[in-house]
Amino acid sequence: MEVTQSGLLDFIARDGRFVIPAYQRLYAWTASQCEELWLDIMRAGRAERDHFIGTLLYREDARGADGRVFEVIDGQQRLITVSLIILALAQYLNAHPEKMIQSGVGSGALMMDLIVKEGEAPGSSWLKLTPSHHDIPAYVAVASGKEADPSSAIVKNLVFFKEKMEADAFDPQTLFKGLRHLLAILVEVDDPEEAQAIFESINSKGMRLNVADMVRNYLLLIESHDEQARLYEQYWKPSQEMFAPDPGSLKLNTGIKSWLSVRLKGARILSADQVYSSFKRYAEDVYEGEKEPLLRELRGFCLMWAENYRYHGVKKFRSGSAWAELGAPTLTAGYPLKKATNEAYAQKLREELCQADSRW
């Protein structure tokens, strides 16, 4: 087994082709997963910083009669998705030659190095990546610029990325920089049995981090040891302990989700994975302050949320609440609060709340 760190584009540009074995599941990334990867790549490009995309497990297949063949055992979903982004970028640059000149990125170089490879025989070429058998027709069609089954995830996601590139603010140079900053841990194995054991270890062993774990790590990881300890003790620990007992941090996770529903305008958070991706979007694309005020605000919101947890009604805390005093303005900041004029309705609401309290 050989383990190395490499830029993903350098890996794809290797002399050889990549094959997804027939036993692999179909390509199945959704629009939300593509959106998250797109944002990560664009952030990496704007900040010119590396972004770790994960581990790729592969082995060289000695059966390749026409050159080196690499069998991708784990990481095929990411590999196909990045290939679709590269393909969409090449097609975008072909359609917008002025952008090609401005960005310094050539569509031909992208295609020849990363999508299609010229063969030794004149006029011969082959695709750098061959998906699993069911996905081959759609991938071959889109790589050739032909129409394909619109229900295929490959076609849907290519269209998704092409639509992203048609936005007025899109900068192909930023995207290409982000792609160049994608880093992967490459694990090359020789023995198929060893490959299976590593695959199982990567995908099925250990306890998955919950939302609170990932948010905490994001906020504290890059700080020095002493600063981590201070921020943890002052802000995160109280936020965590005020929900106790809280097995699996379920209540804290809900608090973070509810805070995001206030802070991130238009957020539709339906799953745990979406909570963390929404948090990253807020922290990196919306919020412009330091981390400590954000931790302070989150602690204040969690205190309020823990005290009112049974109601699950975050709307009444959107303005005028102490938790937001040191944070960014709430969505309804600046709007005057109107005094209730229907006393009968107010009394009815108070009675209903009292009845709700008596049931707890």
C-alpha cells in the first residue's frame, strides 16, 4: 500500500485512464451535494487556499492492454463530479472565447489533459474516465457534446454546473484556481483483498461526527492550543452543557439548525448534512466578523433555545432578543414592533400557552 497527497487535477492528468468497476454503485450525487462542492471550490479559488476533497482508493489494473489503467475503488462519486465541472468549464470557455482570453484558461488543454486523451495512432482518442457500466452512455454522450438521457444524474449535474457558470458574477479563473487547490489523499493498493479491507475501514467503521462536532471543529480547529481551550471553556462548553442530558447532541444540533434558520436568509435545511453545509455557507459567504462574536452569539441563542426548547417556535425570537445583541443584525432588524390591539385574541393566546405549559 502506498499513501500520498496530491492535487486532484494532477492525479486525473496522469498518463493512463481511470475505470469505475462494475460492482460500484451508480453515480448518484444530488444537486445539494454539487452545490456544496461548487461553493468549496469557489472559496478555495477566491482565497487561494487548499481544499481537502477526501481519500481516493485505487489500484493499477495489469489487464490494461492499451496503457495504464487505474481501477477506482473508493471516491468515484467525487471523481466523476469534478470531471463534470471540468467538462462544463471547457464547454463554457468554448462558448465564451473572450472569457478564455481573460482567464488564461484554455478549453482545449482542459479537455486534452483531463477529459479526453489522444492515442498513439493518428486520430485516435479515449476518455480519461470510464464510469460504471450503467453510466457509460450518458458520460460518453456529454463528453462528446451530444444529447443524452436527461434523467441521468450525470446529465442533470452537468446542466447544474453549466447554469452556475452562466451567472453574471461567474469568474472562470477563480473556478480553475479552486480546482487546482483540490487536494486528495491517494491510497494505491496492489492486493484486491487489501483494497476491500481498506474500503470497509473508510466507509463503515468508527462513529460519524454529528453536526455539533463538525461546527465545533470548524470554529476551533485552526486556533492555537491555548486559544482553543479559552474559546471552548468560555463559549462552546456552556452551549453544550445547557442542553444536558443530550445524548448524541440532538438538542444542540437542533439549536444550531434553528439559529441558522434565523441567520441564513432563505435557508431550507432538511437534513443533518444540510445543517453543516448551511453553517459553512453562513460562516464563509455571509458573516464577515471574527469567530469569537459568532461563538458568543451562538452561546446566547442556545441559552434562549434551551429555556424554550419545548415550543420549537423560533419565529418569535427573530428580533429584539438579547442573544443577538453582540451578533450581526437579525433579518427583521430595523422594523418597528407593533403593539397588539386585539386584547381578546391576546388573552386567548395566553390561555393556550398556559394549557401547553400544564402538559409538560
